[in-house]
Amino acid sequence: MLERNEWEKFPKFKLQECNFAEYIRQFYHMSSILNCLITIGFVMVLTSNLAAAAGAEVRPENIVGPNECAECHKDEALVWKKSHHFTTFRDMPRSKESREIKKKMKIKRVKSKSLCLNCHFTVQKVKKRPKAVSGISCEKCHGDGKGYLKVHAEFSGHKKKEDEPKAKAVQRWKKSEAAGMIRPKALYALAKNCYSCHVVPQEKLVNVGGHPAGSKFELVSWSQGEVRHNVWYSKGKKNVKASKNRKRMMYLVGLAVELETAIRAVGVATKKQTYAIKMARRAAAARKKMTVAAKALRKVPEVARIVKLGKSAALKLNNNDALSAAADKIAKQTIALVTKYDGSKFGSIDKLIPSEKDYKGKPSK
Ligand code: HEC
Ligand code: HEC
Ligand code: HEC
Ligand code: HEC
């Protein structure tokens, strides 16, 4: 497993288990390469924004900034401004904890050190230079905006949405996703994105810097509290809650990504210290929860497979090959889950899903 910054550059290879080294090794075996490409094509069709799912390479020139989004999405921006994702820009660098981490990591300024930048800030190119312009803004969750800003917002040349033929609208969304947009319905990509920050796979930052190894994250409770800004389609009148079916899918997909991410994080551990211990505990806890979910969903083979895969590699040091192979396969099963089901038959897991009192932060309105 590569460092976050590095694996971001090869998201497609990484997830499809045909990494770059493998490409070169198999150079003369055309069939393997073709297989790989076919797999890529196949999965790209399943979730056309898979590249974004693994967290695309950080490209400040592709960021338009939250003010640009707020030109049309004012209500969403107002909700965002009340969240920790917004306030971290001002608060984190000033906090006592931050000063301690900086000292231990020998960092001078957090807003110009990429180690902290990717997770705490949005970096945009301003006057030819990358600059931290805000906290965790729209594009950190919905994808770098430059590519889809125009296309997603224009009704294929029609003035009003009502005048746009259905087929054209489908095309418009396809184009937007191909350009890196992570839509709310792309649950796997969305969850992967949250976890790319809420689990911290940097061993040194945790062991030496004393940074938290991650958050006690759970997708339903963490997305339906202070983060929730479903105020677009309701024209600002209501902050719409996720539906029952959506919550079921969110719970399952979130849990699967939790397992996938924790296993990867164990894979990169090199020392039996805080980092390795916390990540192994995290993975073990995720396995248990997934096992409980699988018992409630006996008729869903993907969930059973995820449980089995989760247990297929030992949670120990120097076991990265087995652990990341298991994580890759869990990712495939999770994508299959999102593609095949809509949650309508998953009532048996309702008792496992956190209730409103456990939501993280207060939702607006
Ligand atoms: C010029 C106006 C405009 C701007 C600027 C704009 N949007 Fe939108 N956005 C829209 C419109 C219009 C829709 C709804 C399209 C529809 O109903 O088919 C939309 C829908 C969305 C959706 C919902 C997608 C879905 O699957 O339903 C998201 C997420 C979104 N925009 C994010 C952003 C982000 C992030 C930015 C900044 C990078 C941004 N938008 C900038 C006009 C805009
Ligand atoms: C992989 C993503 C990631 C990286 C890299 C990262 N952080 Fe964090 N950081 C987080 C998350 C997620 C939290 C919230 C943890 C929680 O839920 O308790 C956090 C919390 C914190 C906090 C405590 C809460 C606050 O905002 O005051 C501080 C301080 C902090 N980080 C500083 C840093 C510094 C300094 C760096 C760079 C040296 C850094 N972080 C790098 C993800 C990251
Ligand atoms: C922390 C990640 C995150 C950030 C930051 C974020 N979003 Fe979202 N956004 C989401 C999630 C998750 C959903 C779907 C939530 C759900 O299903 O309940 C969503 C939903 C939406 C929707 C659909 C709303 C509706 O009425 O259904 C729009 C539009 C949108 N976001 C735009 C934005 C804009 C504009 C910003 C910046 C001002 C922004 N988002 C910031 C994660 C984020
Ligand atoms: C770019 C990195 C990043 C992404 C992507 C991200 N977060 Fe966060 N999130 C953070 C950091 C860092 C904090 C801590 C901020 C602070 O307290 O200073 C945080 C804080 C939060 C909090 C407040 C936690 C508290 O202690 O009150 C919630 C809730 C949350 N995130 C939910 C989500 C959800 C849901 C998603 C995905 C839809 C998501 N986040 C995506 C980095 C991220």
C-alpha cells in the first residue's frame, strides 16, 4: 500500500488489482492487460466516478472554490458554513493540539504543508500559486469542480429544466460524472471520500505527531447531522432527511468502506505502536459489525462475501499484500452491492442503523 498521496495517483489501477508494477510485469501477456482494461471499463460503467472514489490527485488548478458553487447553491453554502468542515479553516491552525502536532512533526505552517492540507483545507490555484482558501468545502466531497461546473448546471442548452429532453439530462449527468462529479447517489464514491479523511493512514503523524488515528465515523449518523444540506431540490424550504432505503444503503456501504479502509490502514503499519494497534482494533470492530449485518441479510451474497473477505487476511504487521488484496475485493463487492440493490428489501437491518439522537451535530432547519 502506498502513502495516501501516492496511491491517489493510481486509483484505477489500485482498485482493479492491476497496479502499475503488474502492468509492466505482464507487458508481454496481452490477454492479462486486456482483462485488466476490460475490468476497468466494466467498473467504470458501474460507477463512472470511481477515479474520484479513490480520491483523485490533488490539483489546485481544478478547484473553483466554494464561492463559485455558492453563486447558485446559496442555501447549501449557508448550511456548510455552520459545520466543522467550514470552521476548521480558522480554528484548527490556532488550536493547542495543532501547535503540539506541528512541533512534534517539525512543521512550520499548516496552511502551506501538504501533510495537513489535503484533509483540513481546500487548496486552489490563486495567482499561479496553490493556496489554502477554505476548510473542507463542496469540492472536497463532490469532486473538483472545474470539469463539471458548467455542464452539470446547464440544461443541455435549454433555458429551463422542463424543456430539456430526458435523454439529454441523462447525458448531462453522465458527462458531469465523467468529469469528476461525485453525485449524492454515487454512494460508494461518496463514502470512500469521507473515509479518505476520517481514517488517517499516516503512521508517523499518529505515532510521532500524536494526531488522532481517525474519527468514530459512521455514514448515516455523520452525514445526517450538521453536514446535511439537502436544500436544493426543496428550494431551501426543507432540509430533507435521507429516505429509509437510502439510510439502509448508507449504513451498509459505510460499514463496508469502513472495513476496506481499516484493513488498508493496517496494511501500511510497520511498528507495533499506537497506529497499528488502533487500526487493527478498528478493522476487528468493523468485521464484527459486518458479521452482524450479514446475519440480518442472509439472502444477500455480497454482504456474506464481504464478511469472508474481511477475515481472509490476518491483522498483523508486514501483511500488506494479503490485506490490500482483500480490501480490493471488498471494494468490488461493495460496488456490486450499490449497483444491484436499493435497500427496499433490507428492513432487517433497520435496528442496526443509528437513530436521530446519535446524529453528529445538529442539522440545520
Ligand atoms: C450556474 C449555477 C450552478 C453553479 C455555479 C453550481 N451548480 Fe450545482 N447545480 C446547479 C443546478 C441547476 C443543479 C440541478 C440540475 C438538475 O436539476 O438537473 C445542480 C445540482 C447540483 C448537485 C446535485 C446533483 C444531483 O445528483 O442531484 C450537486 C451535488 C451540485 N450541484 C454541486 C455543485 C458544486 C460542488 C458546485 C461548485 C463546484 C456547483 N454545484 C456549482 C447549478 C449550479
Ligand atoms: C488523513 C487526513 C488527515 C490528515 C493528513 C491530517 N488530519 Fe488532522 N484531523 C483529521 C480528522 C478526520 C480529524 C477529526 C478527528 C475526530 O473526529 O476526532 C482531525 C483532527 C485534527 C485536530 C483536532 C481537531 C481540531 O481541528 O482542532 C487537529 C489539531 C489536527 N487534526 C491537526 C492536523 C495537523 C496539524 C495536520 C498536519 C500535520 C493534520 N491534522 C493532518 C484528518 C487529518
Ligand atoms: C462533507 C462532505 C460534503 C460537503 C463539504 C458538501 N457536500 Fe453536498 N452533499 C454531501 C452529501 C453526503 C450529500 C447527500 C446527503 C444525503 O443523502 O442525505 C450532499 C448533497 C448535496 C446536494 C443535493 C441536495 C438536495 O437537495 O438533495 C447538493 C446540491 C450539494 N450537496 C451541494 C453542495 C455544495 C454547493 C456544497 C458547498 C457549499 C456542498 N454540497 C458541500 C456531502 C458534502
Ligand atoms: C477532506 C477531508 C474530509 C472529507 C472528505 C470529509 N471530512 Fe468530515 N471532517 C474532516 C475534518 C478534518 C474534520 C474535523 C474538523 C474540526 O473539527 O476541526 C471533520 C469533521 C466532521 C464532522 C464533525 C465532527 C465533530 O466532531 O463534530 C462530521 C459530522 C463530518 N466530518 C462528517 C463527514 C461526512 C459525512 C463526510 C463525507 C460525506 C466527510 N465528513 C468528509 C475532514 C473531512
